[in-house]
Amino acid sequence: MNELYGRHRRVLPDWLALYYDDPIEITHGEGRHVWDADGNRYLDFFGGILTTMTAHALPEVTKAVSDQAGRILHSSTLYLNRPMVELAERIAKLSGIPDARVFFTTSGTEANDTALLLATAFRRSNTILAMRNSYHGRSFSAVGITGNRGWSPTSLSPLQTVYVHGGVRTRGPFAHLADDEFIAACVADLTDLLGHTRPPAALIAEPIQGVGGFTSPPDGLYAAFREVLKERGILWIADEVQTGWGRTGDHFWGWQAHARSGPPDILTFAKGIGNGASIGGVVARAEIMNCLDSNSISTFGGTQITMAAGLANLTYLLEHDLQGNARRVGGLLIERLRAVAAQLPGVREVRGRGLMIGVELVKPGTDEADPETAGAVLEAARAGGLLIGKGGGHDTSALRIAPPLSLTVAEAEEGAAILEHALRSTQ
């Protein structure tokens, strides 16, 4: 393993982060477990950054990929593509957006990039509203709207970005308010802000902030924002790259927790739909999607083999009610972790919904982020046979827990026990 790590360091960028003091090579997986090159078995509570949505080596998906690979892998969007049309039809219907059109990309970054292109072209404005503590990808434009300093390597941007309050419920100037008062204060702040800036193209927002540590506003905030935006013709882009496909348990899409004013104008997706295959995409109503006045294609977006994976994965997800499983098993896991957190002064908050759970760590007796302990817990969990992630807008002090949606109650209890031991041993 040291030999592979040395080769990695010699040919890949220094900023390409690796987890663990002694990085691991994952060689194969099955169900909710993976194995490393040394034969160690781990319960996977991070799923390749929320991407292995259903299960590792899911037979239905591997067979669909194998069958498609035996026919044709790729032809580009210059030719009719039956699997792409079929998956687009299903996603358009599931999106809730009327007269929807779907454009496939290869990643969430590219999906958000496309959404920004559509919104700015449609509105003839390069001003974007984004949320503080947000993350939307690593392209030049996506970095330019990311509100998380740790993931924004440059201040240069083709867009004028204005950051809005509200994505983090328990920090910031409105944290002390009750939910209704919090929403009212954020709406008042947004309204005031719009009086001081050029008319924006859109607000882009993650219903639950992923890299930001699985933080979220009270339900209904974005519906209240939407009413203000709609009066001014400003679009709402829901970044569902991490929240989509039933992960939150209560809803199929994260925006549905804010559904009073209906679906977003534009929805972006990626990660889980491919169960590891590289799929991203944008859904928008036809007048927005069709607003571009020049040609475009996607060489690899919507390629046949990834569409085959997406179709098989989506079918499995719906037929096995994995959204319902996320609600039931995720609810049990959150309550189990909250019971542990109540006994540990270094755990500030356990938050999230469904199988999208954040555990924020602080220095005991303070509100100060504790990234060192977060790193130590990550290592201790790995030593105990559990893989988790990290995130957060305050120096990466939140643990991120997002297992495949087929997680069983027994596996949830096993993972909670390992994480409890890791937390206690590092406090």
C-alpha cells in the first residue's frame, strides 16, 4: 500500500485529498460492505461520497451494465439513444416540473454548471444568489458560487455572487430564533438584499448542504424565498446532487420539504442515480431548457452504458421502496446517535433526515469547531471497521454519515456502535 501511495503522490496533484493517515485502496464491495487491498472488511457509511446509493455490486445494475457493454458502450448525443430517452422520461415525470426537459451530464459539477448557463442566458443576468456554507462543484463557475471557504480555491469568477442567510439553522445571526422567526428574518434579509443588487438570474440552493456538514434550514424556508423570487422573475435552482432519489426518507427530492410554492424552475442531480456510474443532469421546464440560441452536445453525458445503469438502479430503488427504508432505518440511526451525543460534551449536534446524517464536533464547553477530533474519530471508526466522511463550514468538524439506502437495521446498529466507540475513545 505504501508503494501505491508513493506513486499517487508522484503523479497526482497535492490538493487531491485522501482520507486517513495510512490511505486505503478499496478493491471490491458487496451490499453495504467494502474490502481494502489488505483484506480488511468495512461497513460503508459514506458510499463513495453518497454515490453508491443502493448497494455495492447490486446484481440488477451489474447485469444491466454487462448486457449493455456487450451491445454498445457509447455513441454521443448526436444519435438517437433509447436508454437515454427512457431514463429522461422517467426523471422528467419524477421531477414534478411541468413540461420538463432533461439534459444529462457526467457529474454534479457539470450539472450545476449547465444550470447556471441556462439561468443566466434565460434571465440575461450574471448575478447569482447562493447560500452561505454551500458547495456546488469544482468547475470555475461552480467554485465561484460555492459559499464554503475550504472548497473555494479562487475568488475569480465569471459570475457575480451574492450570499444569502439561511442554510445553517444553528449558527449565524438568526440561530437563536424560533423556526418561524428564523424564516421571517431570512426572508426580510433576502428582500433587503435584492434592493441593493442588480436583478439576479437565480438562487441556487442545496435543500440539505452536503459538503457543508449536512446542515439545513427549517422546512419551508425555500418556499418562502420562492415567493419573493417569483415576484421578481428570479429562478430557483434546487441542487439535488446529494439530496435526491429518496435519501432524506421523508421526500423523494429535498425541495419537497419546501413545497408550498411548487417545484423549482431548475433541478440538478447526480451521484446516487448511477450507483457509481458517472451520471449527472439538469431538469428544467421547456422554455428555460430551450432558451440557448446555439448548438450544443454532450460527448459522454447520457452514454448508453451509464443510462443502462441508471435505469436499472432507479427501478430497483422504486420497486424496493428504498426511500421508505431510508426513513425508517435512518430515523432509528439518528435517534441512536442522539442518545450517544447527549452523553458527550464534544458533540454539538446530531442532525439530518433519512440516511443523510451529520454529527458536529466542538471543543467541549464551547461552540468552537474541533477538526482535530473529527479527524481522530474518522481514523478510530476506520480502525473499528466503519467508513464515514467529513465536512462542515467550520473547519471540517462534522462527521458525514450516508450509507447505501438498502442499509438494514442490524447494520445501522453495528455502525452506530462502532461510531459510539470512536467518539468515546477520542473525547
